[in-house]
Amino acid sequence: MDGGWAIFLSAVVTGAFSVVVVLIQKFKKENAKDHDLVVNMLKLVYRKQNTTEDKIDKVSERLTDHIQNH
């Protein structure tokens, strides 16, 4: 193999690995976005759960008061 082919082959290998690195970085970025979305949804579910628990506590207190009045 002469010097020209060696340079050409090394350029092809370098280019191929560069494409692989770019694809990995793209998937890594998308994965981070997905995780952020899931975290935000879990925070919303947590807030809604707390609101629901507060409402249940209020209804429970009212029901207890009503039963005691009878």
C-alpha cells in the first residue's frame, strides 16, 4: 500500500468514527430531553397527589363532624 492509499484509508476511518460520535451525541441529547420531560411529569403527578390527599382529608373531617352530629 502506498502513501496515498494509507492517507485515504485513514481519512475514511476517521470520517466513519466521526459520524458514529455525532450519532451518539445526538441520542444522548434526546435522552436528556426525555428524562427532563419525565421528571416534570412526575412533579406534576406529585403535586396532584398532594392536592387529592388534602381534599380527602377535608371530606373525611366533614364526614366525621356530620356523623358526630347525628
